[in-house]
Amino acid sequence: MTRDARLLQVDEAQRVLLSVREDGTYAQMLPLGLPARIADVTVGADFSADGRTVVLWSAPVDDERTVWLWRPGTTEAAVVSQKARGAVLHDASQSYVAFLERDGAGTTFVRVAGTASCMPGDCVLQTPLQVQGGTPVLERGGRLLSLVDGTHRWFIDTSAGAVTDLGVLPGPSFLSPGGTRYGWVEGDLVRLVDIATGAQVWDWDQVWRKDSTAPGWTATHAFMLNEERVYVGSKGIPAGAPQGWPEEHALTACGVAGCLQSDSRARCVATTFGGQPAMWCVSDPCIAIRCETPGPDYRDSEGHSFFSRSQEKDTLVGPVFSPDLTEVARVKGTKGGLHWLEWTRGSVVSKLNLDAPYPTAPLLFLPDQKRVVFHQPVLRDGVAESHLWTWDQSKRVDLGLLDGTPGPGSLVRANPATLYLDTDVVNADGTPGTAIVRVDL
């Protein structure tokens, strides 16, 4: 597709390829367009759902980054901000782009750019809210923005620009991913409110703490990974613990049927994994004799663990997950022993024994989750050739010789199934180079 560049992004419809070179970020229309510079060097890019706009951002320098908005077919990306801090937020249609800025006096500004009127050299920023001091964080739920500073929370309607000041809430507060509900922890109670109506969602406030097992425990934070369930993180000394026992953490899941402890001796926080809402949990240090503290793990919105690095001791490549996080593939092996490709779907595990030379990254699921694509060299007359393969749990197919070896970036797109891949190559003059290739799957 292009040389002397690294892969940045490709839209879902496969109309545009974005790449990064030493002097900036380039775009080329697919399938036959030439790369053209649209912005300075970037490290991330998000296409809108319809592919009509792209938000790009640079690496932070002194906690500040540059943000751009680009429309495919135009020659230049519009600079939205050169002082953005923290996360760069937008909705799926990219009707707006939002972030924080901060001045030398310690004032934090919520900046919102309406993308419809954002043009190169003329991208007007609205400032619906500013706060003095503190460590505010900007969150998003659907089209709703929320600024949180400790227990103080504000809502910002991105359509109208209206600000609702909820004030200082009695305890840790939270916003649902879809932006339909919010709530807070108040003492022993979890309160959940419908944003549209202002009505309490549950018929009664749910009690997250039981005095019999967690006397005097306090809530440290709370979060939602869907529109129905609230997770409360807490800490305290368990009932019956001896003098000097260290403080422990717990996680409680609350829903319409009540609250139930989801995990003990673990601290969990909200995150994303593969673009899906998830939680990251780390266990309290093990204080018993001859025991190991489990490594951090990722859990889904139901609280089920789906990835822990401590369980991947024999994994050589991966693990990689299907788009819906229900399936996982990895290359496993023992030192000096057999290597195999492993695909887990529920309780069913499929294995493909492999011969040397062994696979290297990338290893990716195709969007339909019926095949994986992986890189494995092939020996020809004692020389290792770089080949790509697919496997559907029964048949392995050689896609052919790859010019060069895989680089750091790769992604797959559907309709048609296609792999875009960074490669490290040797130029005609013998010098090392880079290229981006496209592989029909």
C-alpha cells in the first residue's frame, strides 16, 4: 500500500488508510490513492461510525497534546486544540469533540468543539464549564459529558451546552456507559437515578454493606459497565480479624434484586478492553505462609475473569480475543518442546500442533470469529521465508509469502475480510525500510 510509513488506522468501510511517517500523518484513499500529508505526527485516530470524520491526537508533551479533526477528501486536518489534557472524548457520530485544558492559574476548562463547523484555521471551542483547582476528570456517557472533581459532579448536555450542577454528593458517584443513569454511594446505600426523569430507578435503595462481615467498611469508588448494575469498591477490616490485621478491599455488585459481594480481597476499577467496558482487578497482597498473590486480571461486565497474565506462563504469542471477548487464541509452548496454537471457545479448546520455525505476532481473529490469521515462517532450502496463515479449528491455509517481516501494527477489517499489516523490509539499496501491506483473507 505504501512505503516508509507505519500503520495508524483504516476505517471500517476500507475507504481510507492513515499512516504515520517521520514528518507527519498521511491519508490515502483506497484502493489506489496516493498518500498525502494531513497533519503533524499523531499516535492515535478514531473514525466516526459513518467514516466521514476522524479525530486524531498527538503524544502528550508536558501533559498537553494536540487534537485534530479531519474529513476524508480534504487536504488538511483542522487543529482543534494544542493544549488538550487527559482523554479526548466524542460520541460515535463525532458530532462533538471534548477534552480538558488548564491555565497557569490552576483553572480547568471543559472545551467542546462542534465538528459540523470545525474547519482548518477556524475551529471554535465552547467552554460550558470551568472549575478552579482540584483534579477534575471528564467522563462520557452516550452524548452526555460529566465532570467529576472528588464527590462534586456536573452534567453537560453536548447538544444544548447546558450545564447541570449536581453539587457535592454524599459519597462516590458514577455515570452509566450509555448516559441514561447516574448515582452515588451514601453510607450503606447505593442510589441509582434515571437522568431523563429524575426518578429513582430501584424501588428502594440497595444496601451494599453487611455489618456481620464488613463492620465499618467504607466505599472508595463505584462504577457501572452497563445500564443495570452498579459495582461498589470498598475497604476495611473483616469481622473477627485479629489485632493488626491489614485493611482489605472488596467489590459488591448491586442490581434490582439487591447487592451481593462479587469479590473479596481485590480492588477493581472500570476500564475498557478491546473497546468493550470491562474492569481491571488486582488482589490484595497475600499475607499467609507459602501463598502467592494472583496477578491482575480483567473481568467482563458480569464480573467474570477473562484474562490474567499470571495464567499465561506458557503463552508465547497472545492471548488475543475475539471482538465480543467470548473467544481467545494464543500460541503456547514449552522451552525446547512442542509449540501449538490454541483456540478456546467457552469450555471447548482446539489445538493445532506447530513445527519450527514457530509463529510470531500478529495473531488476530477475523471479524466473523470463524478463523484466525497468524504469522509463521516456512523453511525453504534451509532459509526461513515469512508466511501468513489462517486456521478455522480444522484446516490451516497458507496465504503465501510475505515481503518482509511483521512490524508493530496490524488490524483486520470485514466486507471483504482484509488484513492491514506493518512490515519491516529491505530496500533496493540494501538499507532497512518499512511498508504497509494489504492481504485479502
